[in-house]
Amino acid sequence: ILQLQKNKLTENLNNLKEIEQYVSDKKITFLHTVNGNTNSNFNALKEIYDNIISRENKAHDIENINNKENENIMLYTDTITKLTEKIQDILNFVTTHENDNNIIKQHIQDIDENDVSKIKEILKSTIQSFQQIQNKINEIKTQFYGNNNINSIIITISQNANDVKTLFSKDLTIENELVQIQNRLENIKNAAHESRSEQMVQYTNAIHKYIEQQFKKIENNPDQNEIDSTMENIRNYNKESEVKLQQILNYKNEFASIIPEITNLIALIKSKYGNNNISYTVAIKHEENAQNILNDLNKSQNILTQSINQNKKNIEDLGYKKQGIHNNNNLHTANKDQEISQIKYPNNTSHNDNDDAKYKNYHHSNSDKTGSSKTKSSGDSIKYAGAIAFGLVACYAVANFQKKDDTNEMDLDNDEGFCHEAESKYFEREDEIIEINMNEDY
């Protein structure tokens, strides 16, 4: 058992000596890298640091094993000491009373003196064996737990590791900040993916395509219900776009806050390592990525803002188109009423003047005077045509009364028929003139 223990402790000691030498060498390399004139490579320093910490942890594992073995050694020593004392007591008892016949007869009646001597030899031999075991235990304790022992080596390893930790504390802070910034950038980047300009172009293009199709559909088949539905859909698109716009603004604020942090970290790295090392390059890359994403979010914001404004104009245009359809329907009804009025009252042309003015006020806000002038001209034309017709009929009647008396009644009837025919044709012409004048208003 002691030999196995010694072998185990010897192996542990050799491992600790190897670790001690490794940590010592790496500490020298670390100091040379940090204090040298060349720019430090953070990743190289971190690798040295990690290796030293790993070796230190392994040394502490060995320390725990050796402490366990030391407890066993103490237990062995205590057990052997107690056994030796008991055997020594027995030997003393036998030796003290060896010549006392009464005692011998009382306790060892059937054993002769030779047997007593043998017992004494056995007891002495046992004590010697225990002493030898104790000597070996003491040898192990001296070899592994005395001066230059395992514990002293472990202490040296820990001291060297702590020196490196102290030197690396600032570098560890830089590393932690780089890792935190990288994680933040990655999280914001993933969250803002749907808000990037490429996604916004696809989103707004789909909206504009729908609106374009609806405008063509309404142009080909004007319908107020279709216009109402389209306007409502566009309003909903704008509400959705405004939500996306607010998300973009939130992401912009996050990137705007992280960029100064990266800039400060870059300045710290440059002051310690210069600008020719991996840490500086990584930090610069983070800053560029953050700025590029921020610029892209600005682009997304502009795309959405323009889309929202264009959609508002589309809603306004549809509103005008809807009102135009409404006015055209009213005008169509008014025209039908006017045609009926012309048949019943051919000289009354002022029936639809108010509706005409309403239509014109919507479509031509500056044409009130023009419309009034045209209406007045139509009335004057009708009056002049009526006066001319009356004059012609009067002249024709005078001519008939001046005819010779020998004109027979049949001729007069024929002349009257002719008169009626002429009258009819003239008024037919007069109607035509009225129709032309009325068309001018349209």
C-alpha cells in the first residue's frame, strides 16, 4: 500500500514540476509580449493566459489528491503508533514477569520457558516491523511534504499565475467589452432584419403594385364601393407602415448608442496595442458593421416615409375620383330632366343651371364667370330666334292678303299649307339652333 502511495505521489510531483516550469516559461513570454516594443496581439496573450490558468487548475487538482494522500499517511501513522504501543505493553509485561514463577505458573502454566522466549521474539519482531513501516511513512512525508515538496511547488505555480492575471486584467476587460459589443450587435442585427432596406423595398413594392392594379380597375370600371374598399385598404397599409417606421427608429437609436462605445474601445485598444493587432481590427469591423446597418435603416426610414406620403396622395386622388363619379351621376340625371323639359317647354332652358354650376365648381374652381356667360348666351339666342320667326310669319300673312281676289280657295289653302310647312321647317331649324347652343355649355 505504501509503495502504491509513493508511486502515485511521485507521479503527481513530476507533473507539478512540469506545470511549474511551463507556467514560469509562459509568464516570461507574456511579460516580453506585453512590455516589448512590438504591438501586442490580444489573442496571443489570451492564449497564454488561458494555458496558464488551465495548468494552474490542474495543479490544484493534484494538490487535492495529495492532500487526500496526506490524510491517509496521518491515519497510517496513528494506527501503527497505537499498535506498536500495545505490543510494547505486552512485551514489557512478559519481560517484567518472566522470572516470577508464581505469575508464570498462574498465567502460562502449560508453556515452558522456551515458548516464552519465542513470544518475546515475536513481539519484538512485530514492533520492529511497525517501526519499519513508520520509517517508510516518514520517508514519504519528508519526500513529498517536507522542504521543496508538493505544496511549495503549487504555491509557486499560483504566484506566477496571479502575476499574469494582474497583467492581463486590462486585456480581459477589453476582451469582455468586445464580446459584449459583438453579442449586442448580433442581437440587434437579427431583430432588425425585417426592417432592412431590402425588406422595405419588397414590402412597399407589394403595396404600390396593389394600388396600381386598383387604379386601373377603377379607371376601367368606376365604382364607388370599389373606391371605398381601396381607400380603406391603403389606410390600413399606412397604419402598418407607421408601426414598422417606429420599429426602425428604435433600432436606429440602439445602433446610435452602441457606435460611441465601440469608438471609445477602439481608442483604448490603440493606446495599449497600437492599430496593428487583431483586437483593433475586430473593433474597427464592429464599428463599420454598426454604421452600415444604421445607414441602411436610414434608407429604410426614407422608403417607408415616401411610401406613406404617396399612399396619402393616392387616398386623396381616389376621394376626388369618387366625388367626380358622384357629380357625373348627378349631371347625367340633370341632363335627362332637361331633355324632358325641352320637349314640354322648348323655350325654357334655365332648368339645370344650378346643377351645371355645382359640377363646374368641383371640377373648375375658377370657371364661375365663364359658365354664367355661356348660360346667358343660350337664353339670348333663343329670344333672337323667336323674334325672327315671328317677323317671317307676319310678312307672309301680309303677302297673302294682297293677292288677287280671283285666287280660288284651293290656292289659298295650298298657300296656307305651304305656310305651315315653312313654319314647321323653320321651327325645326330653331330647335336645332337651341340644341347647338345648349351643347356649348357642356
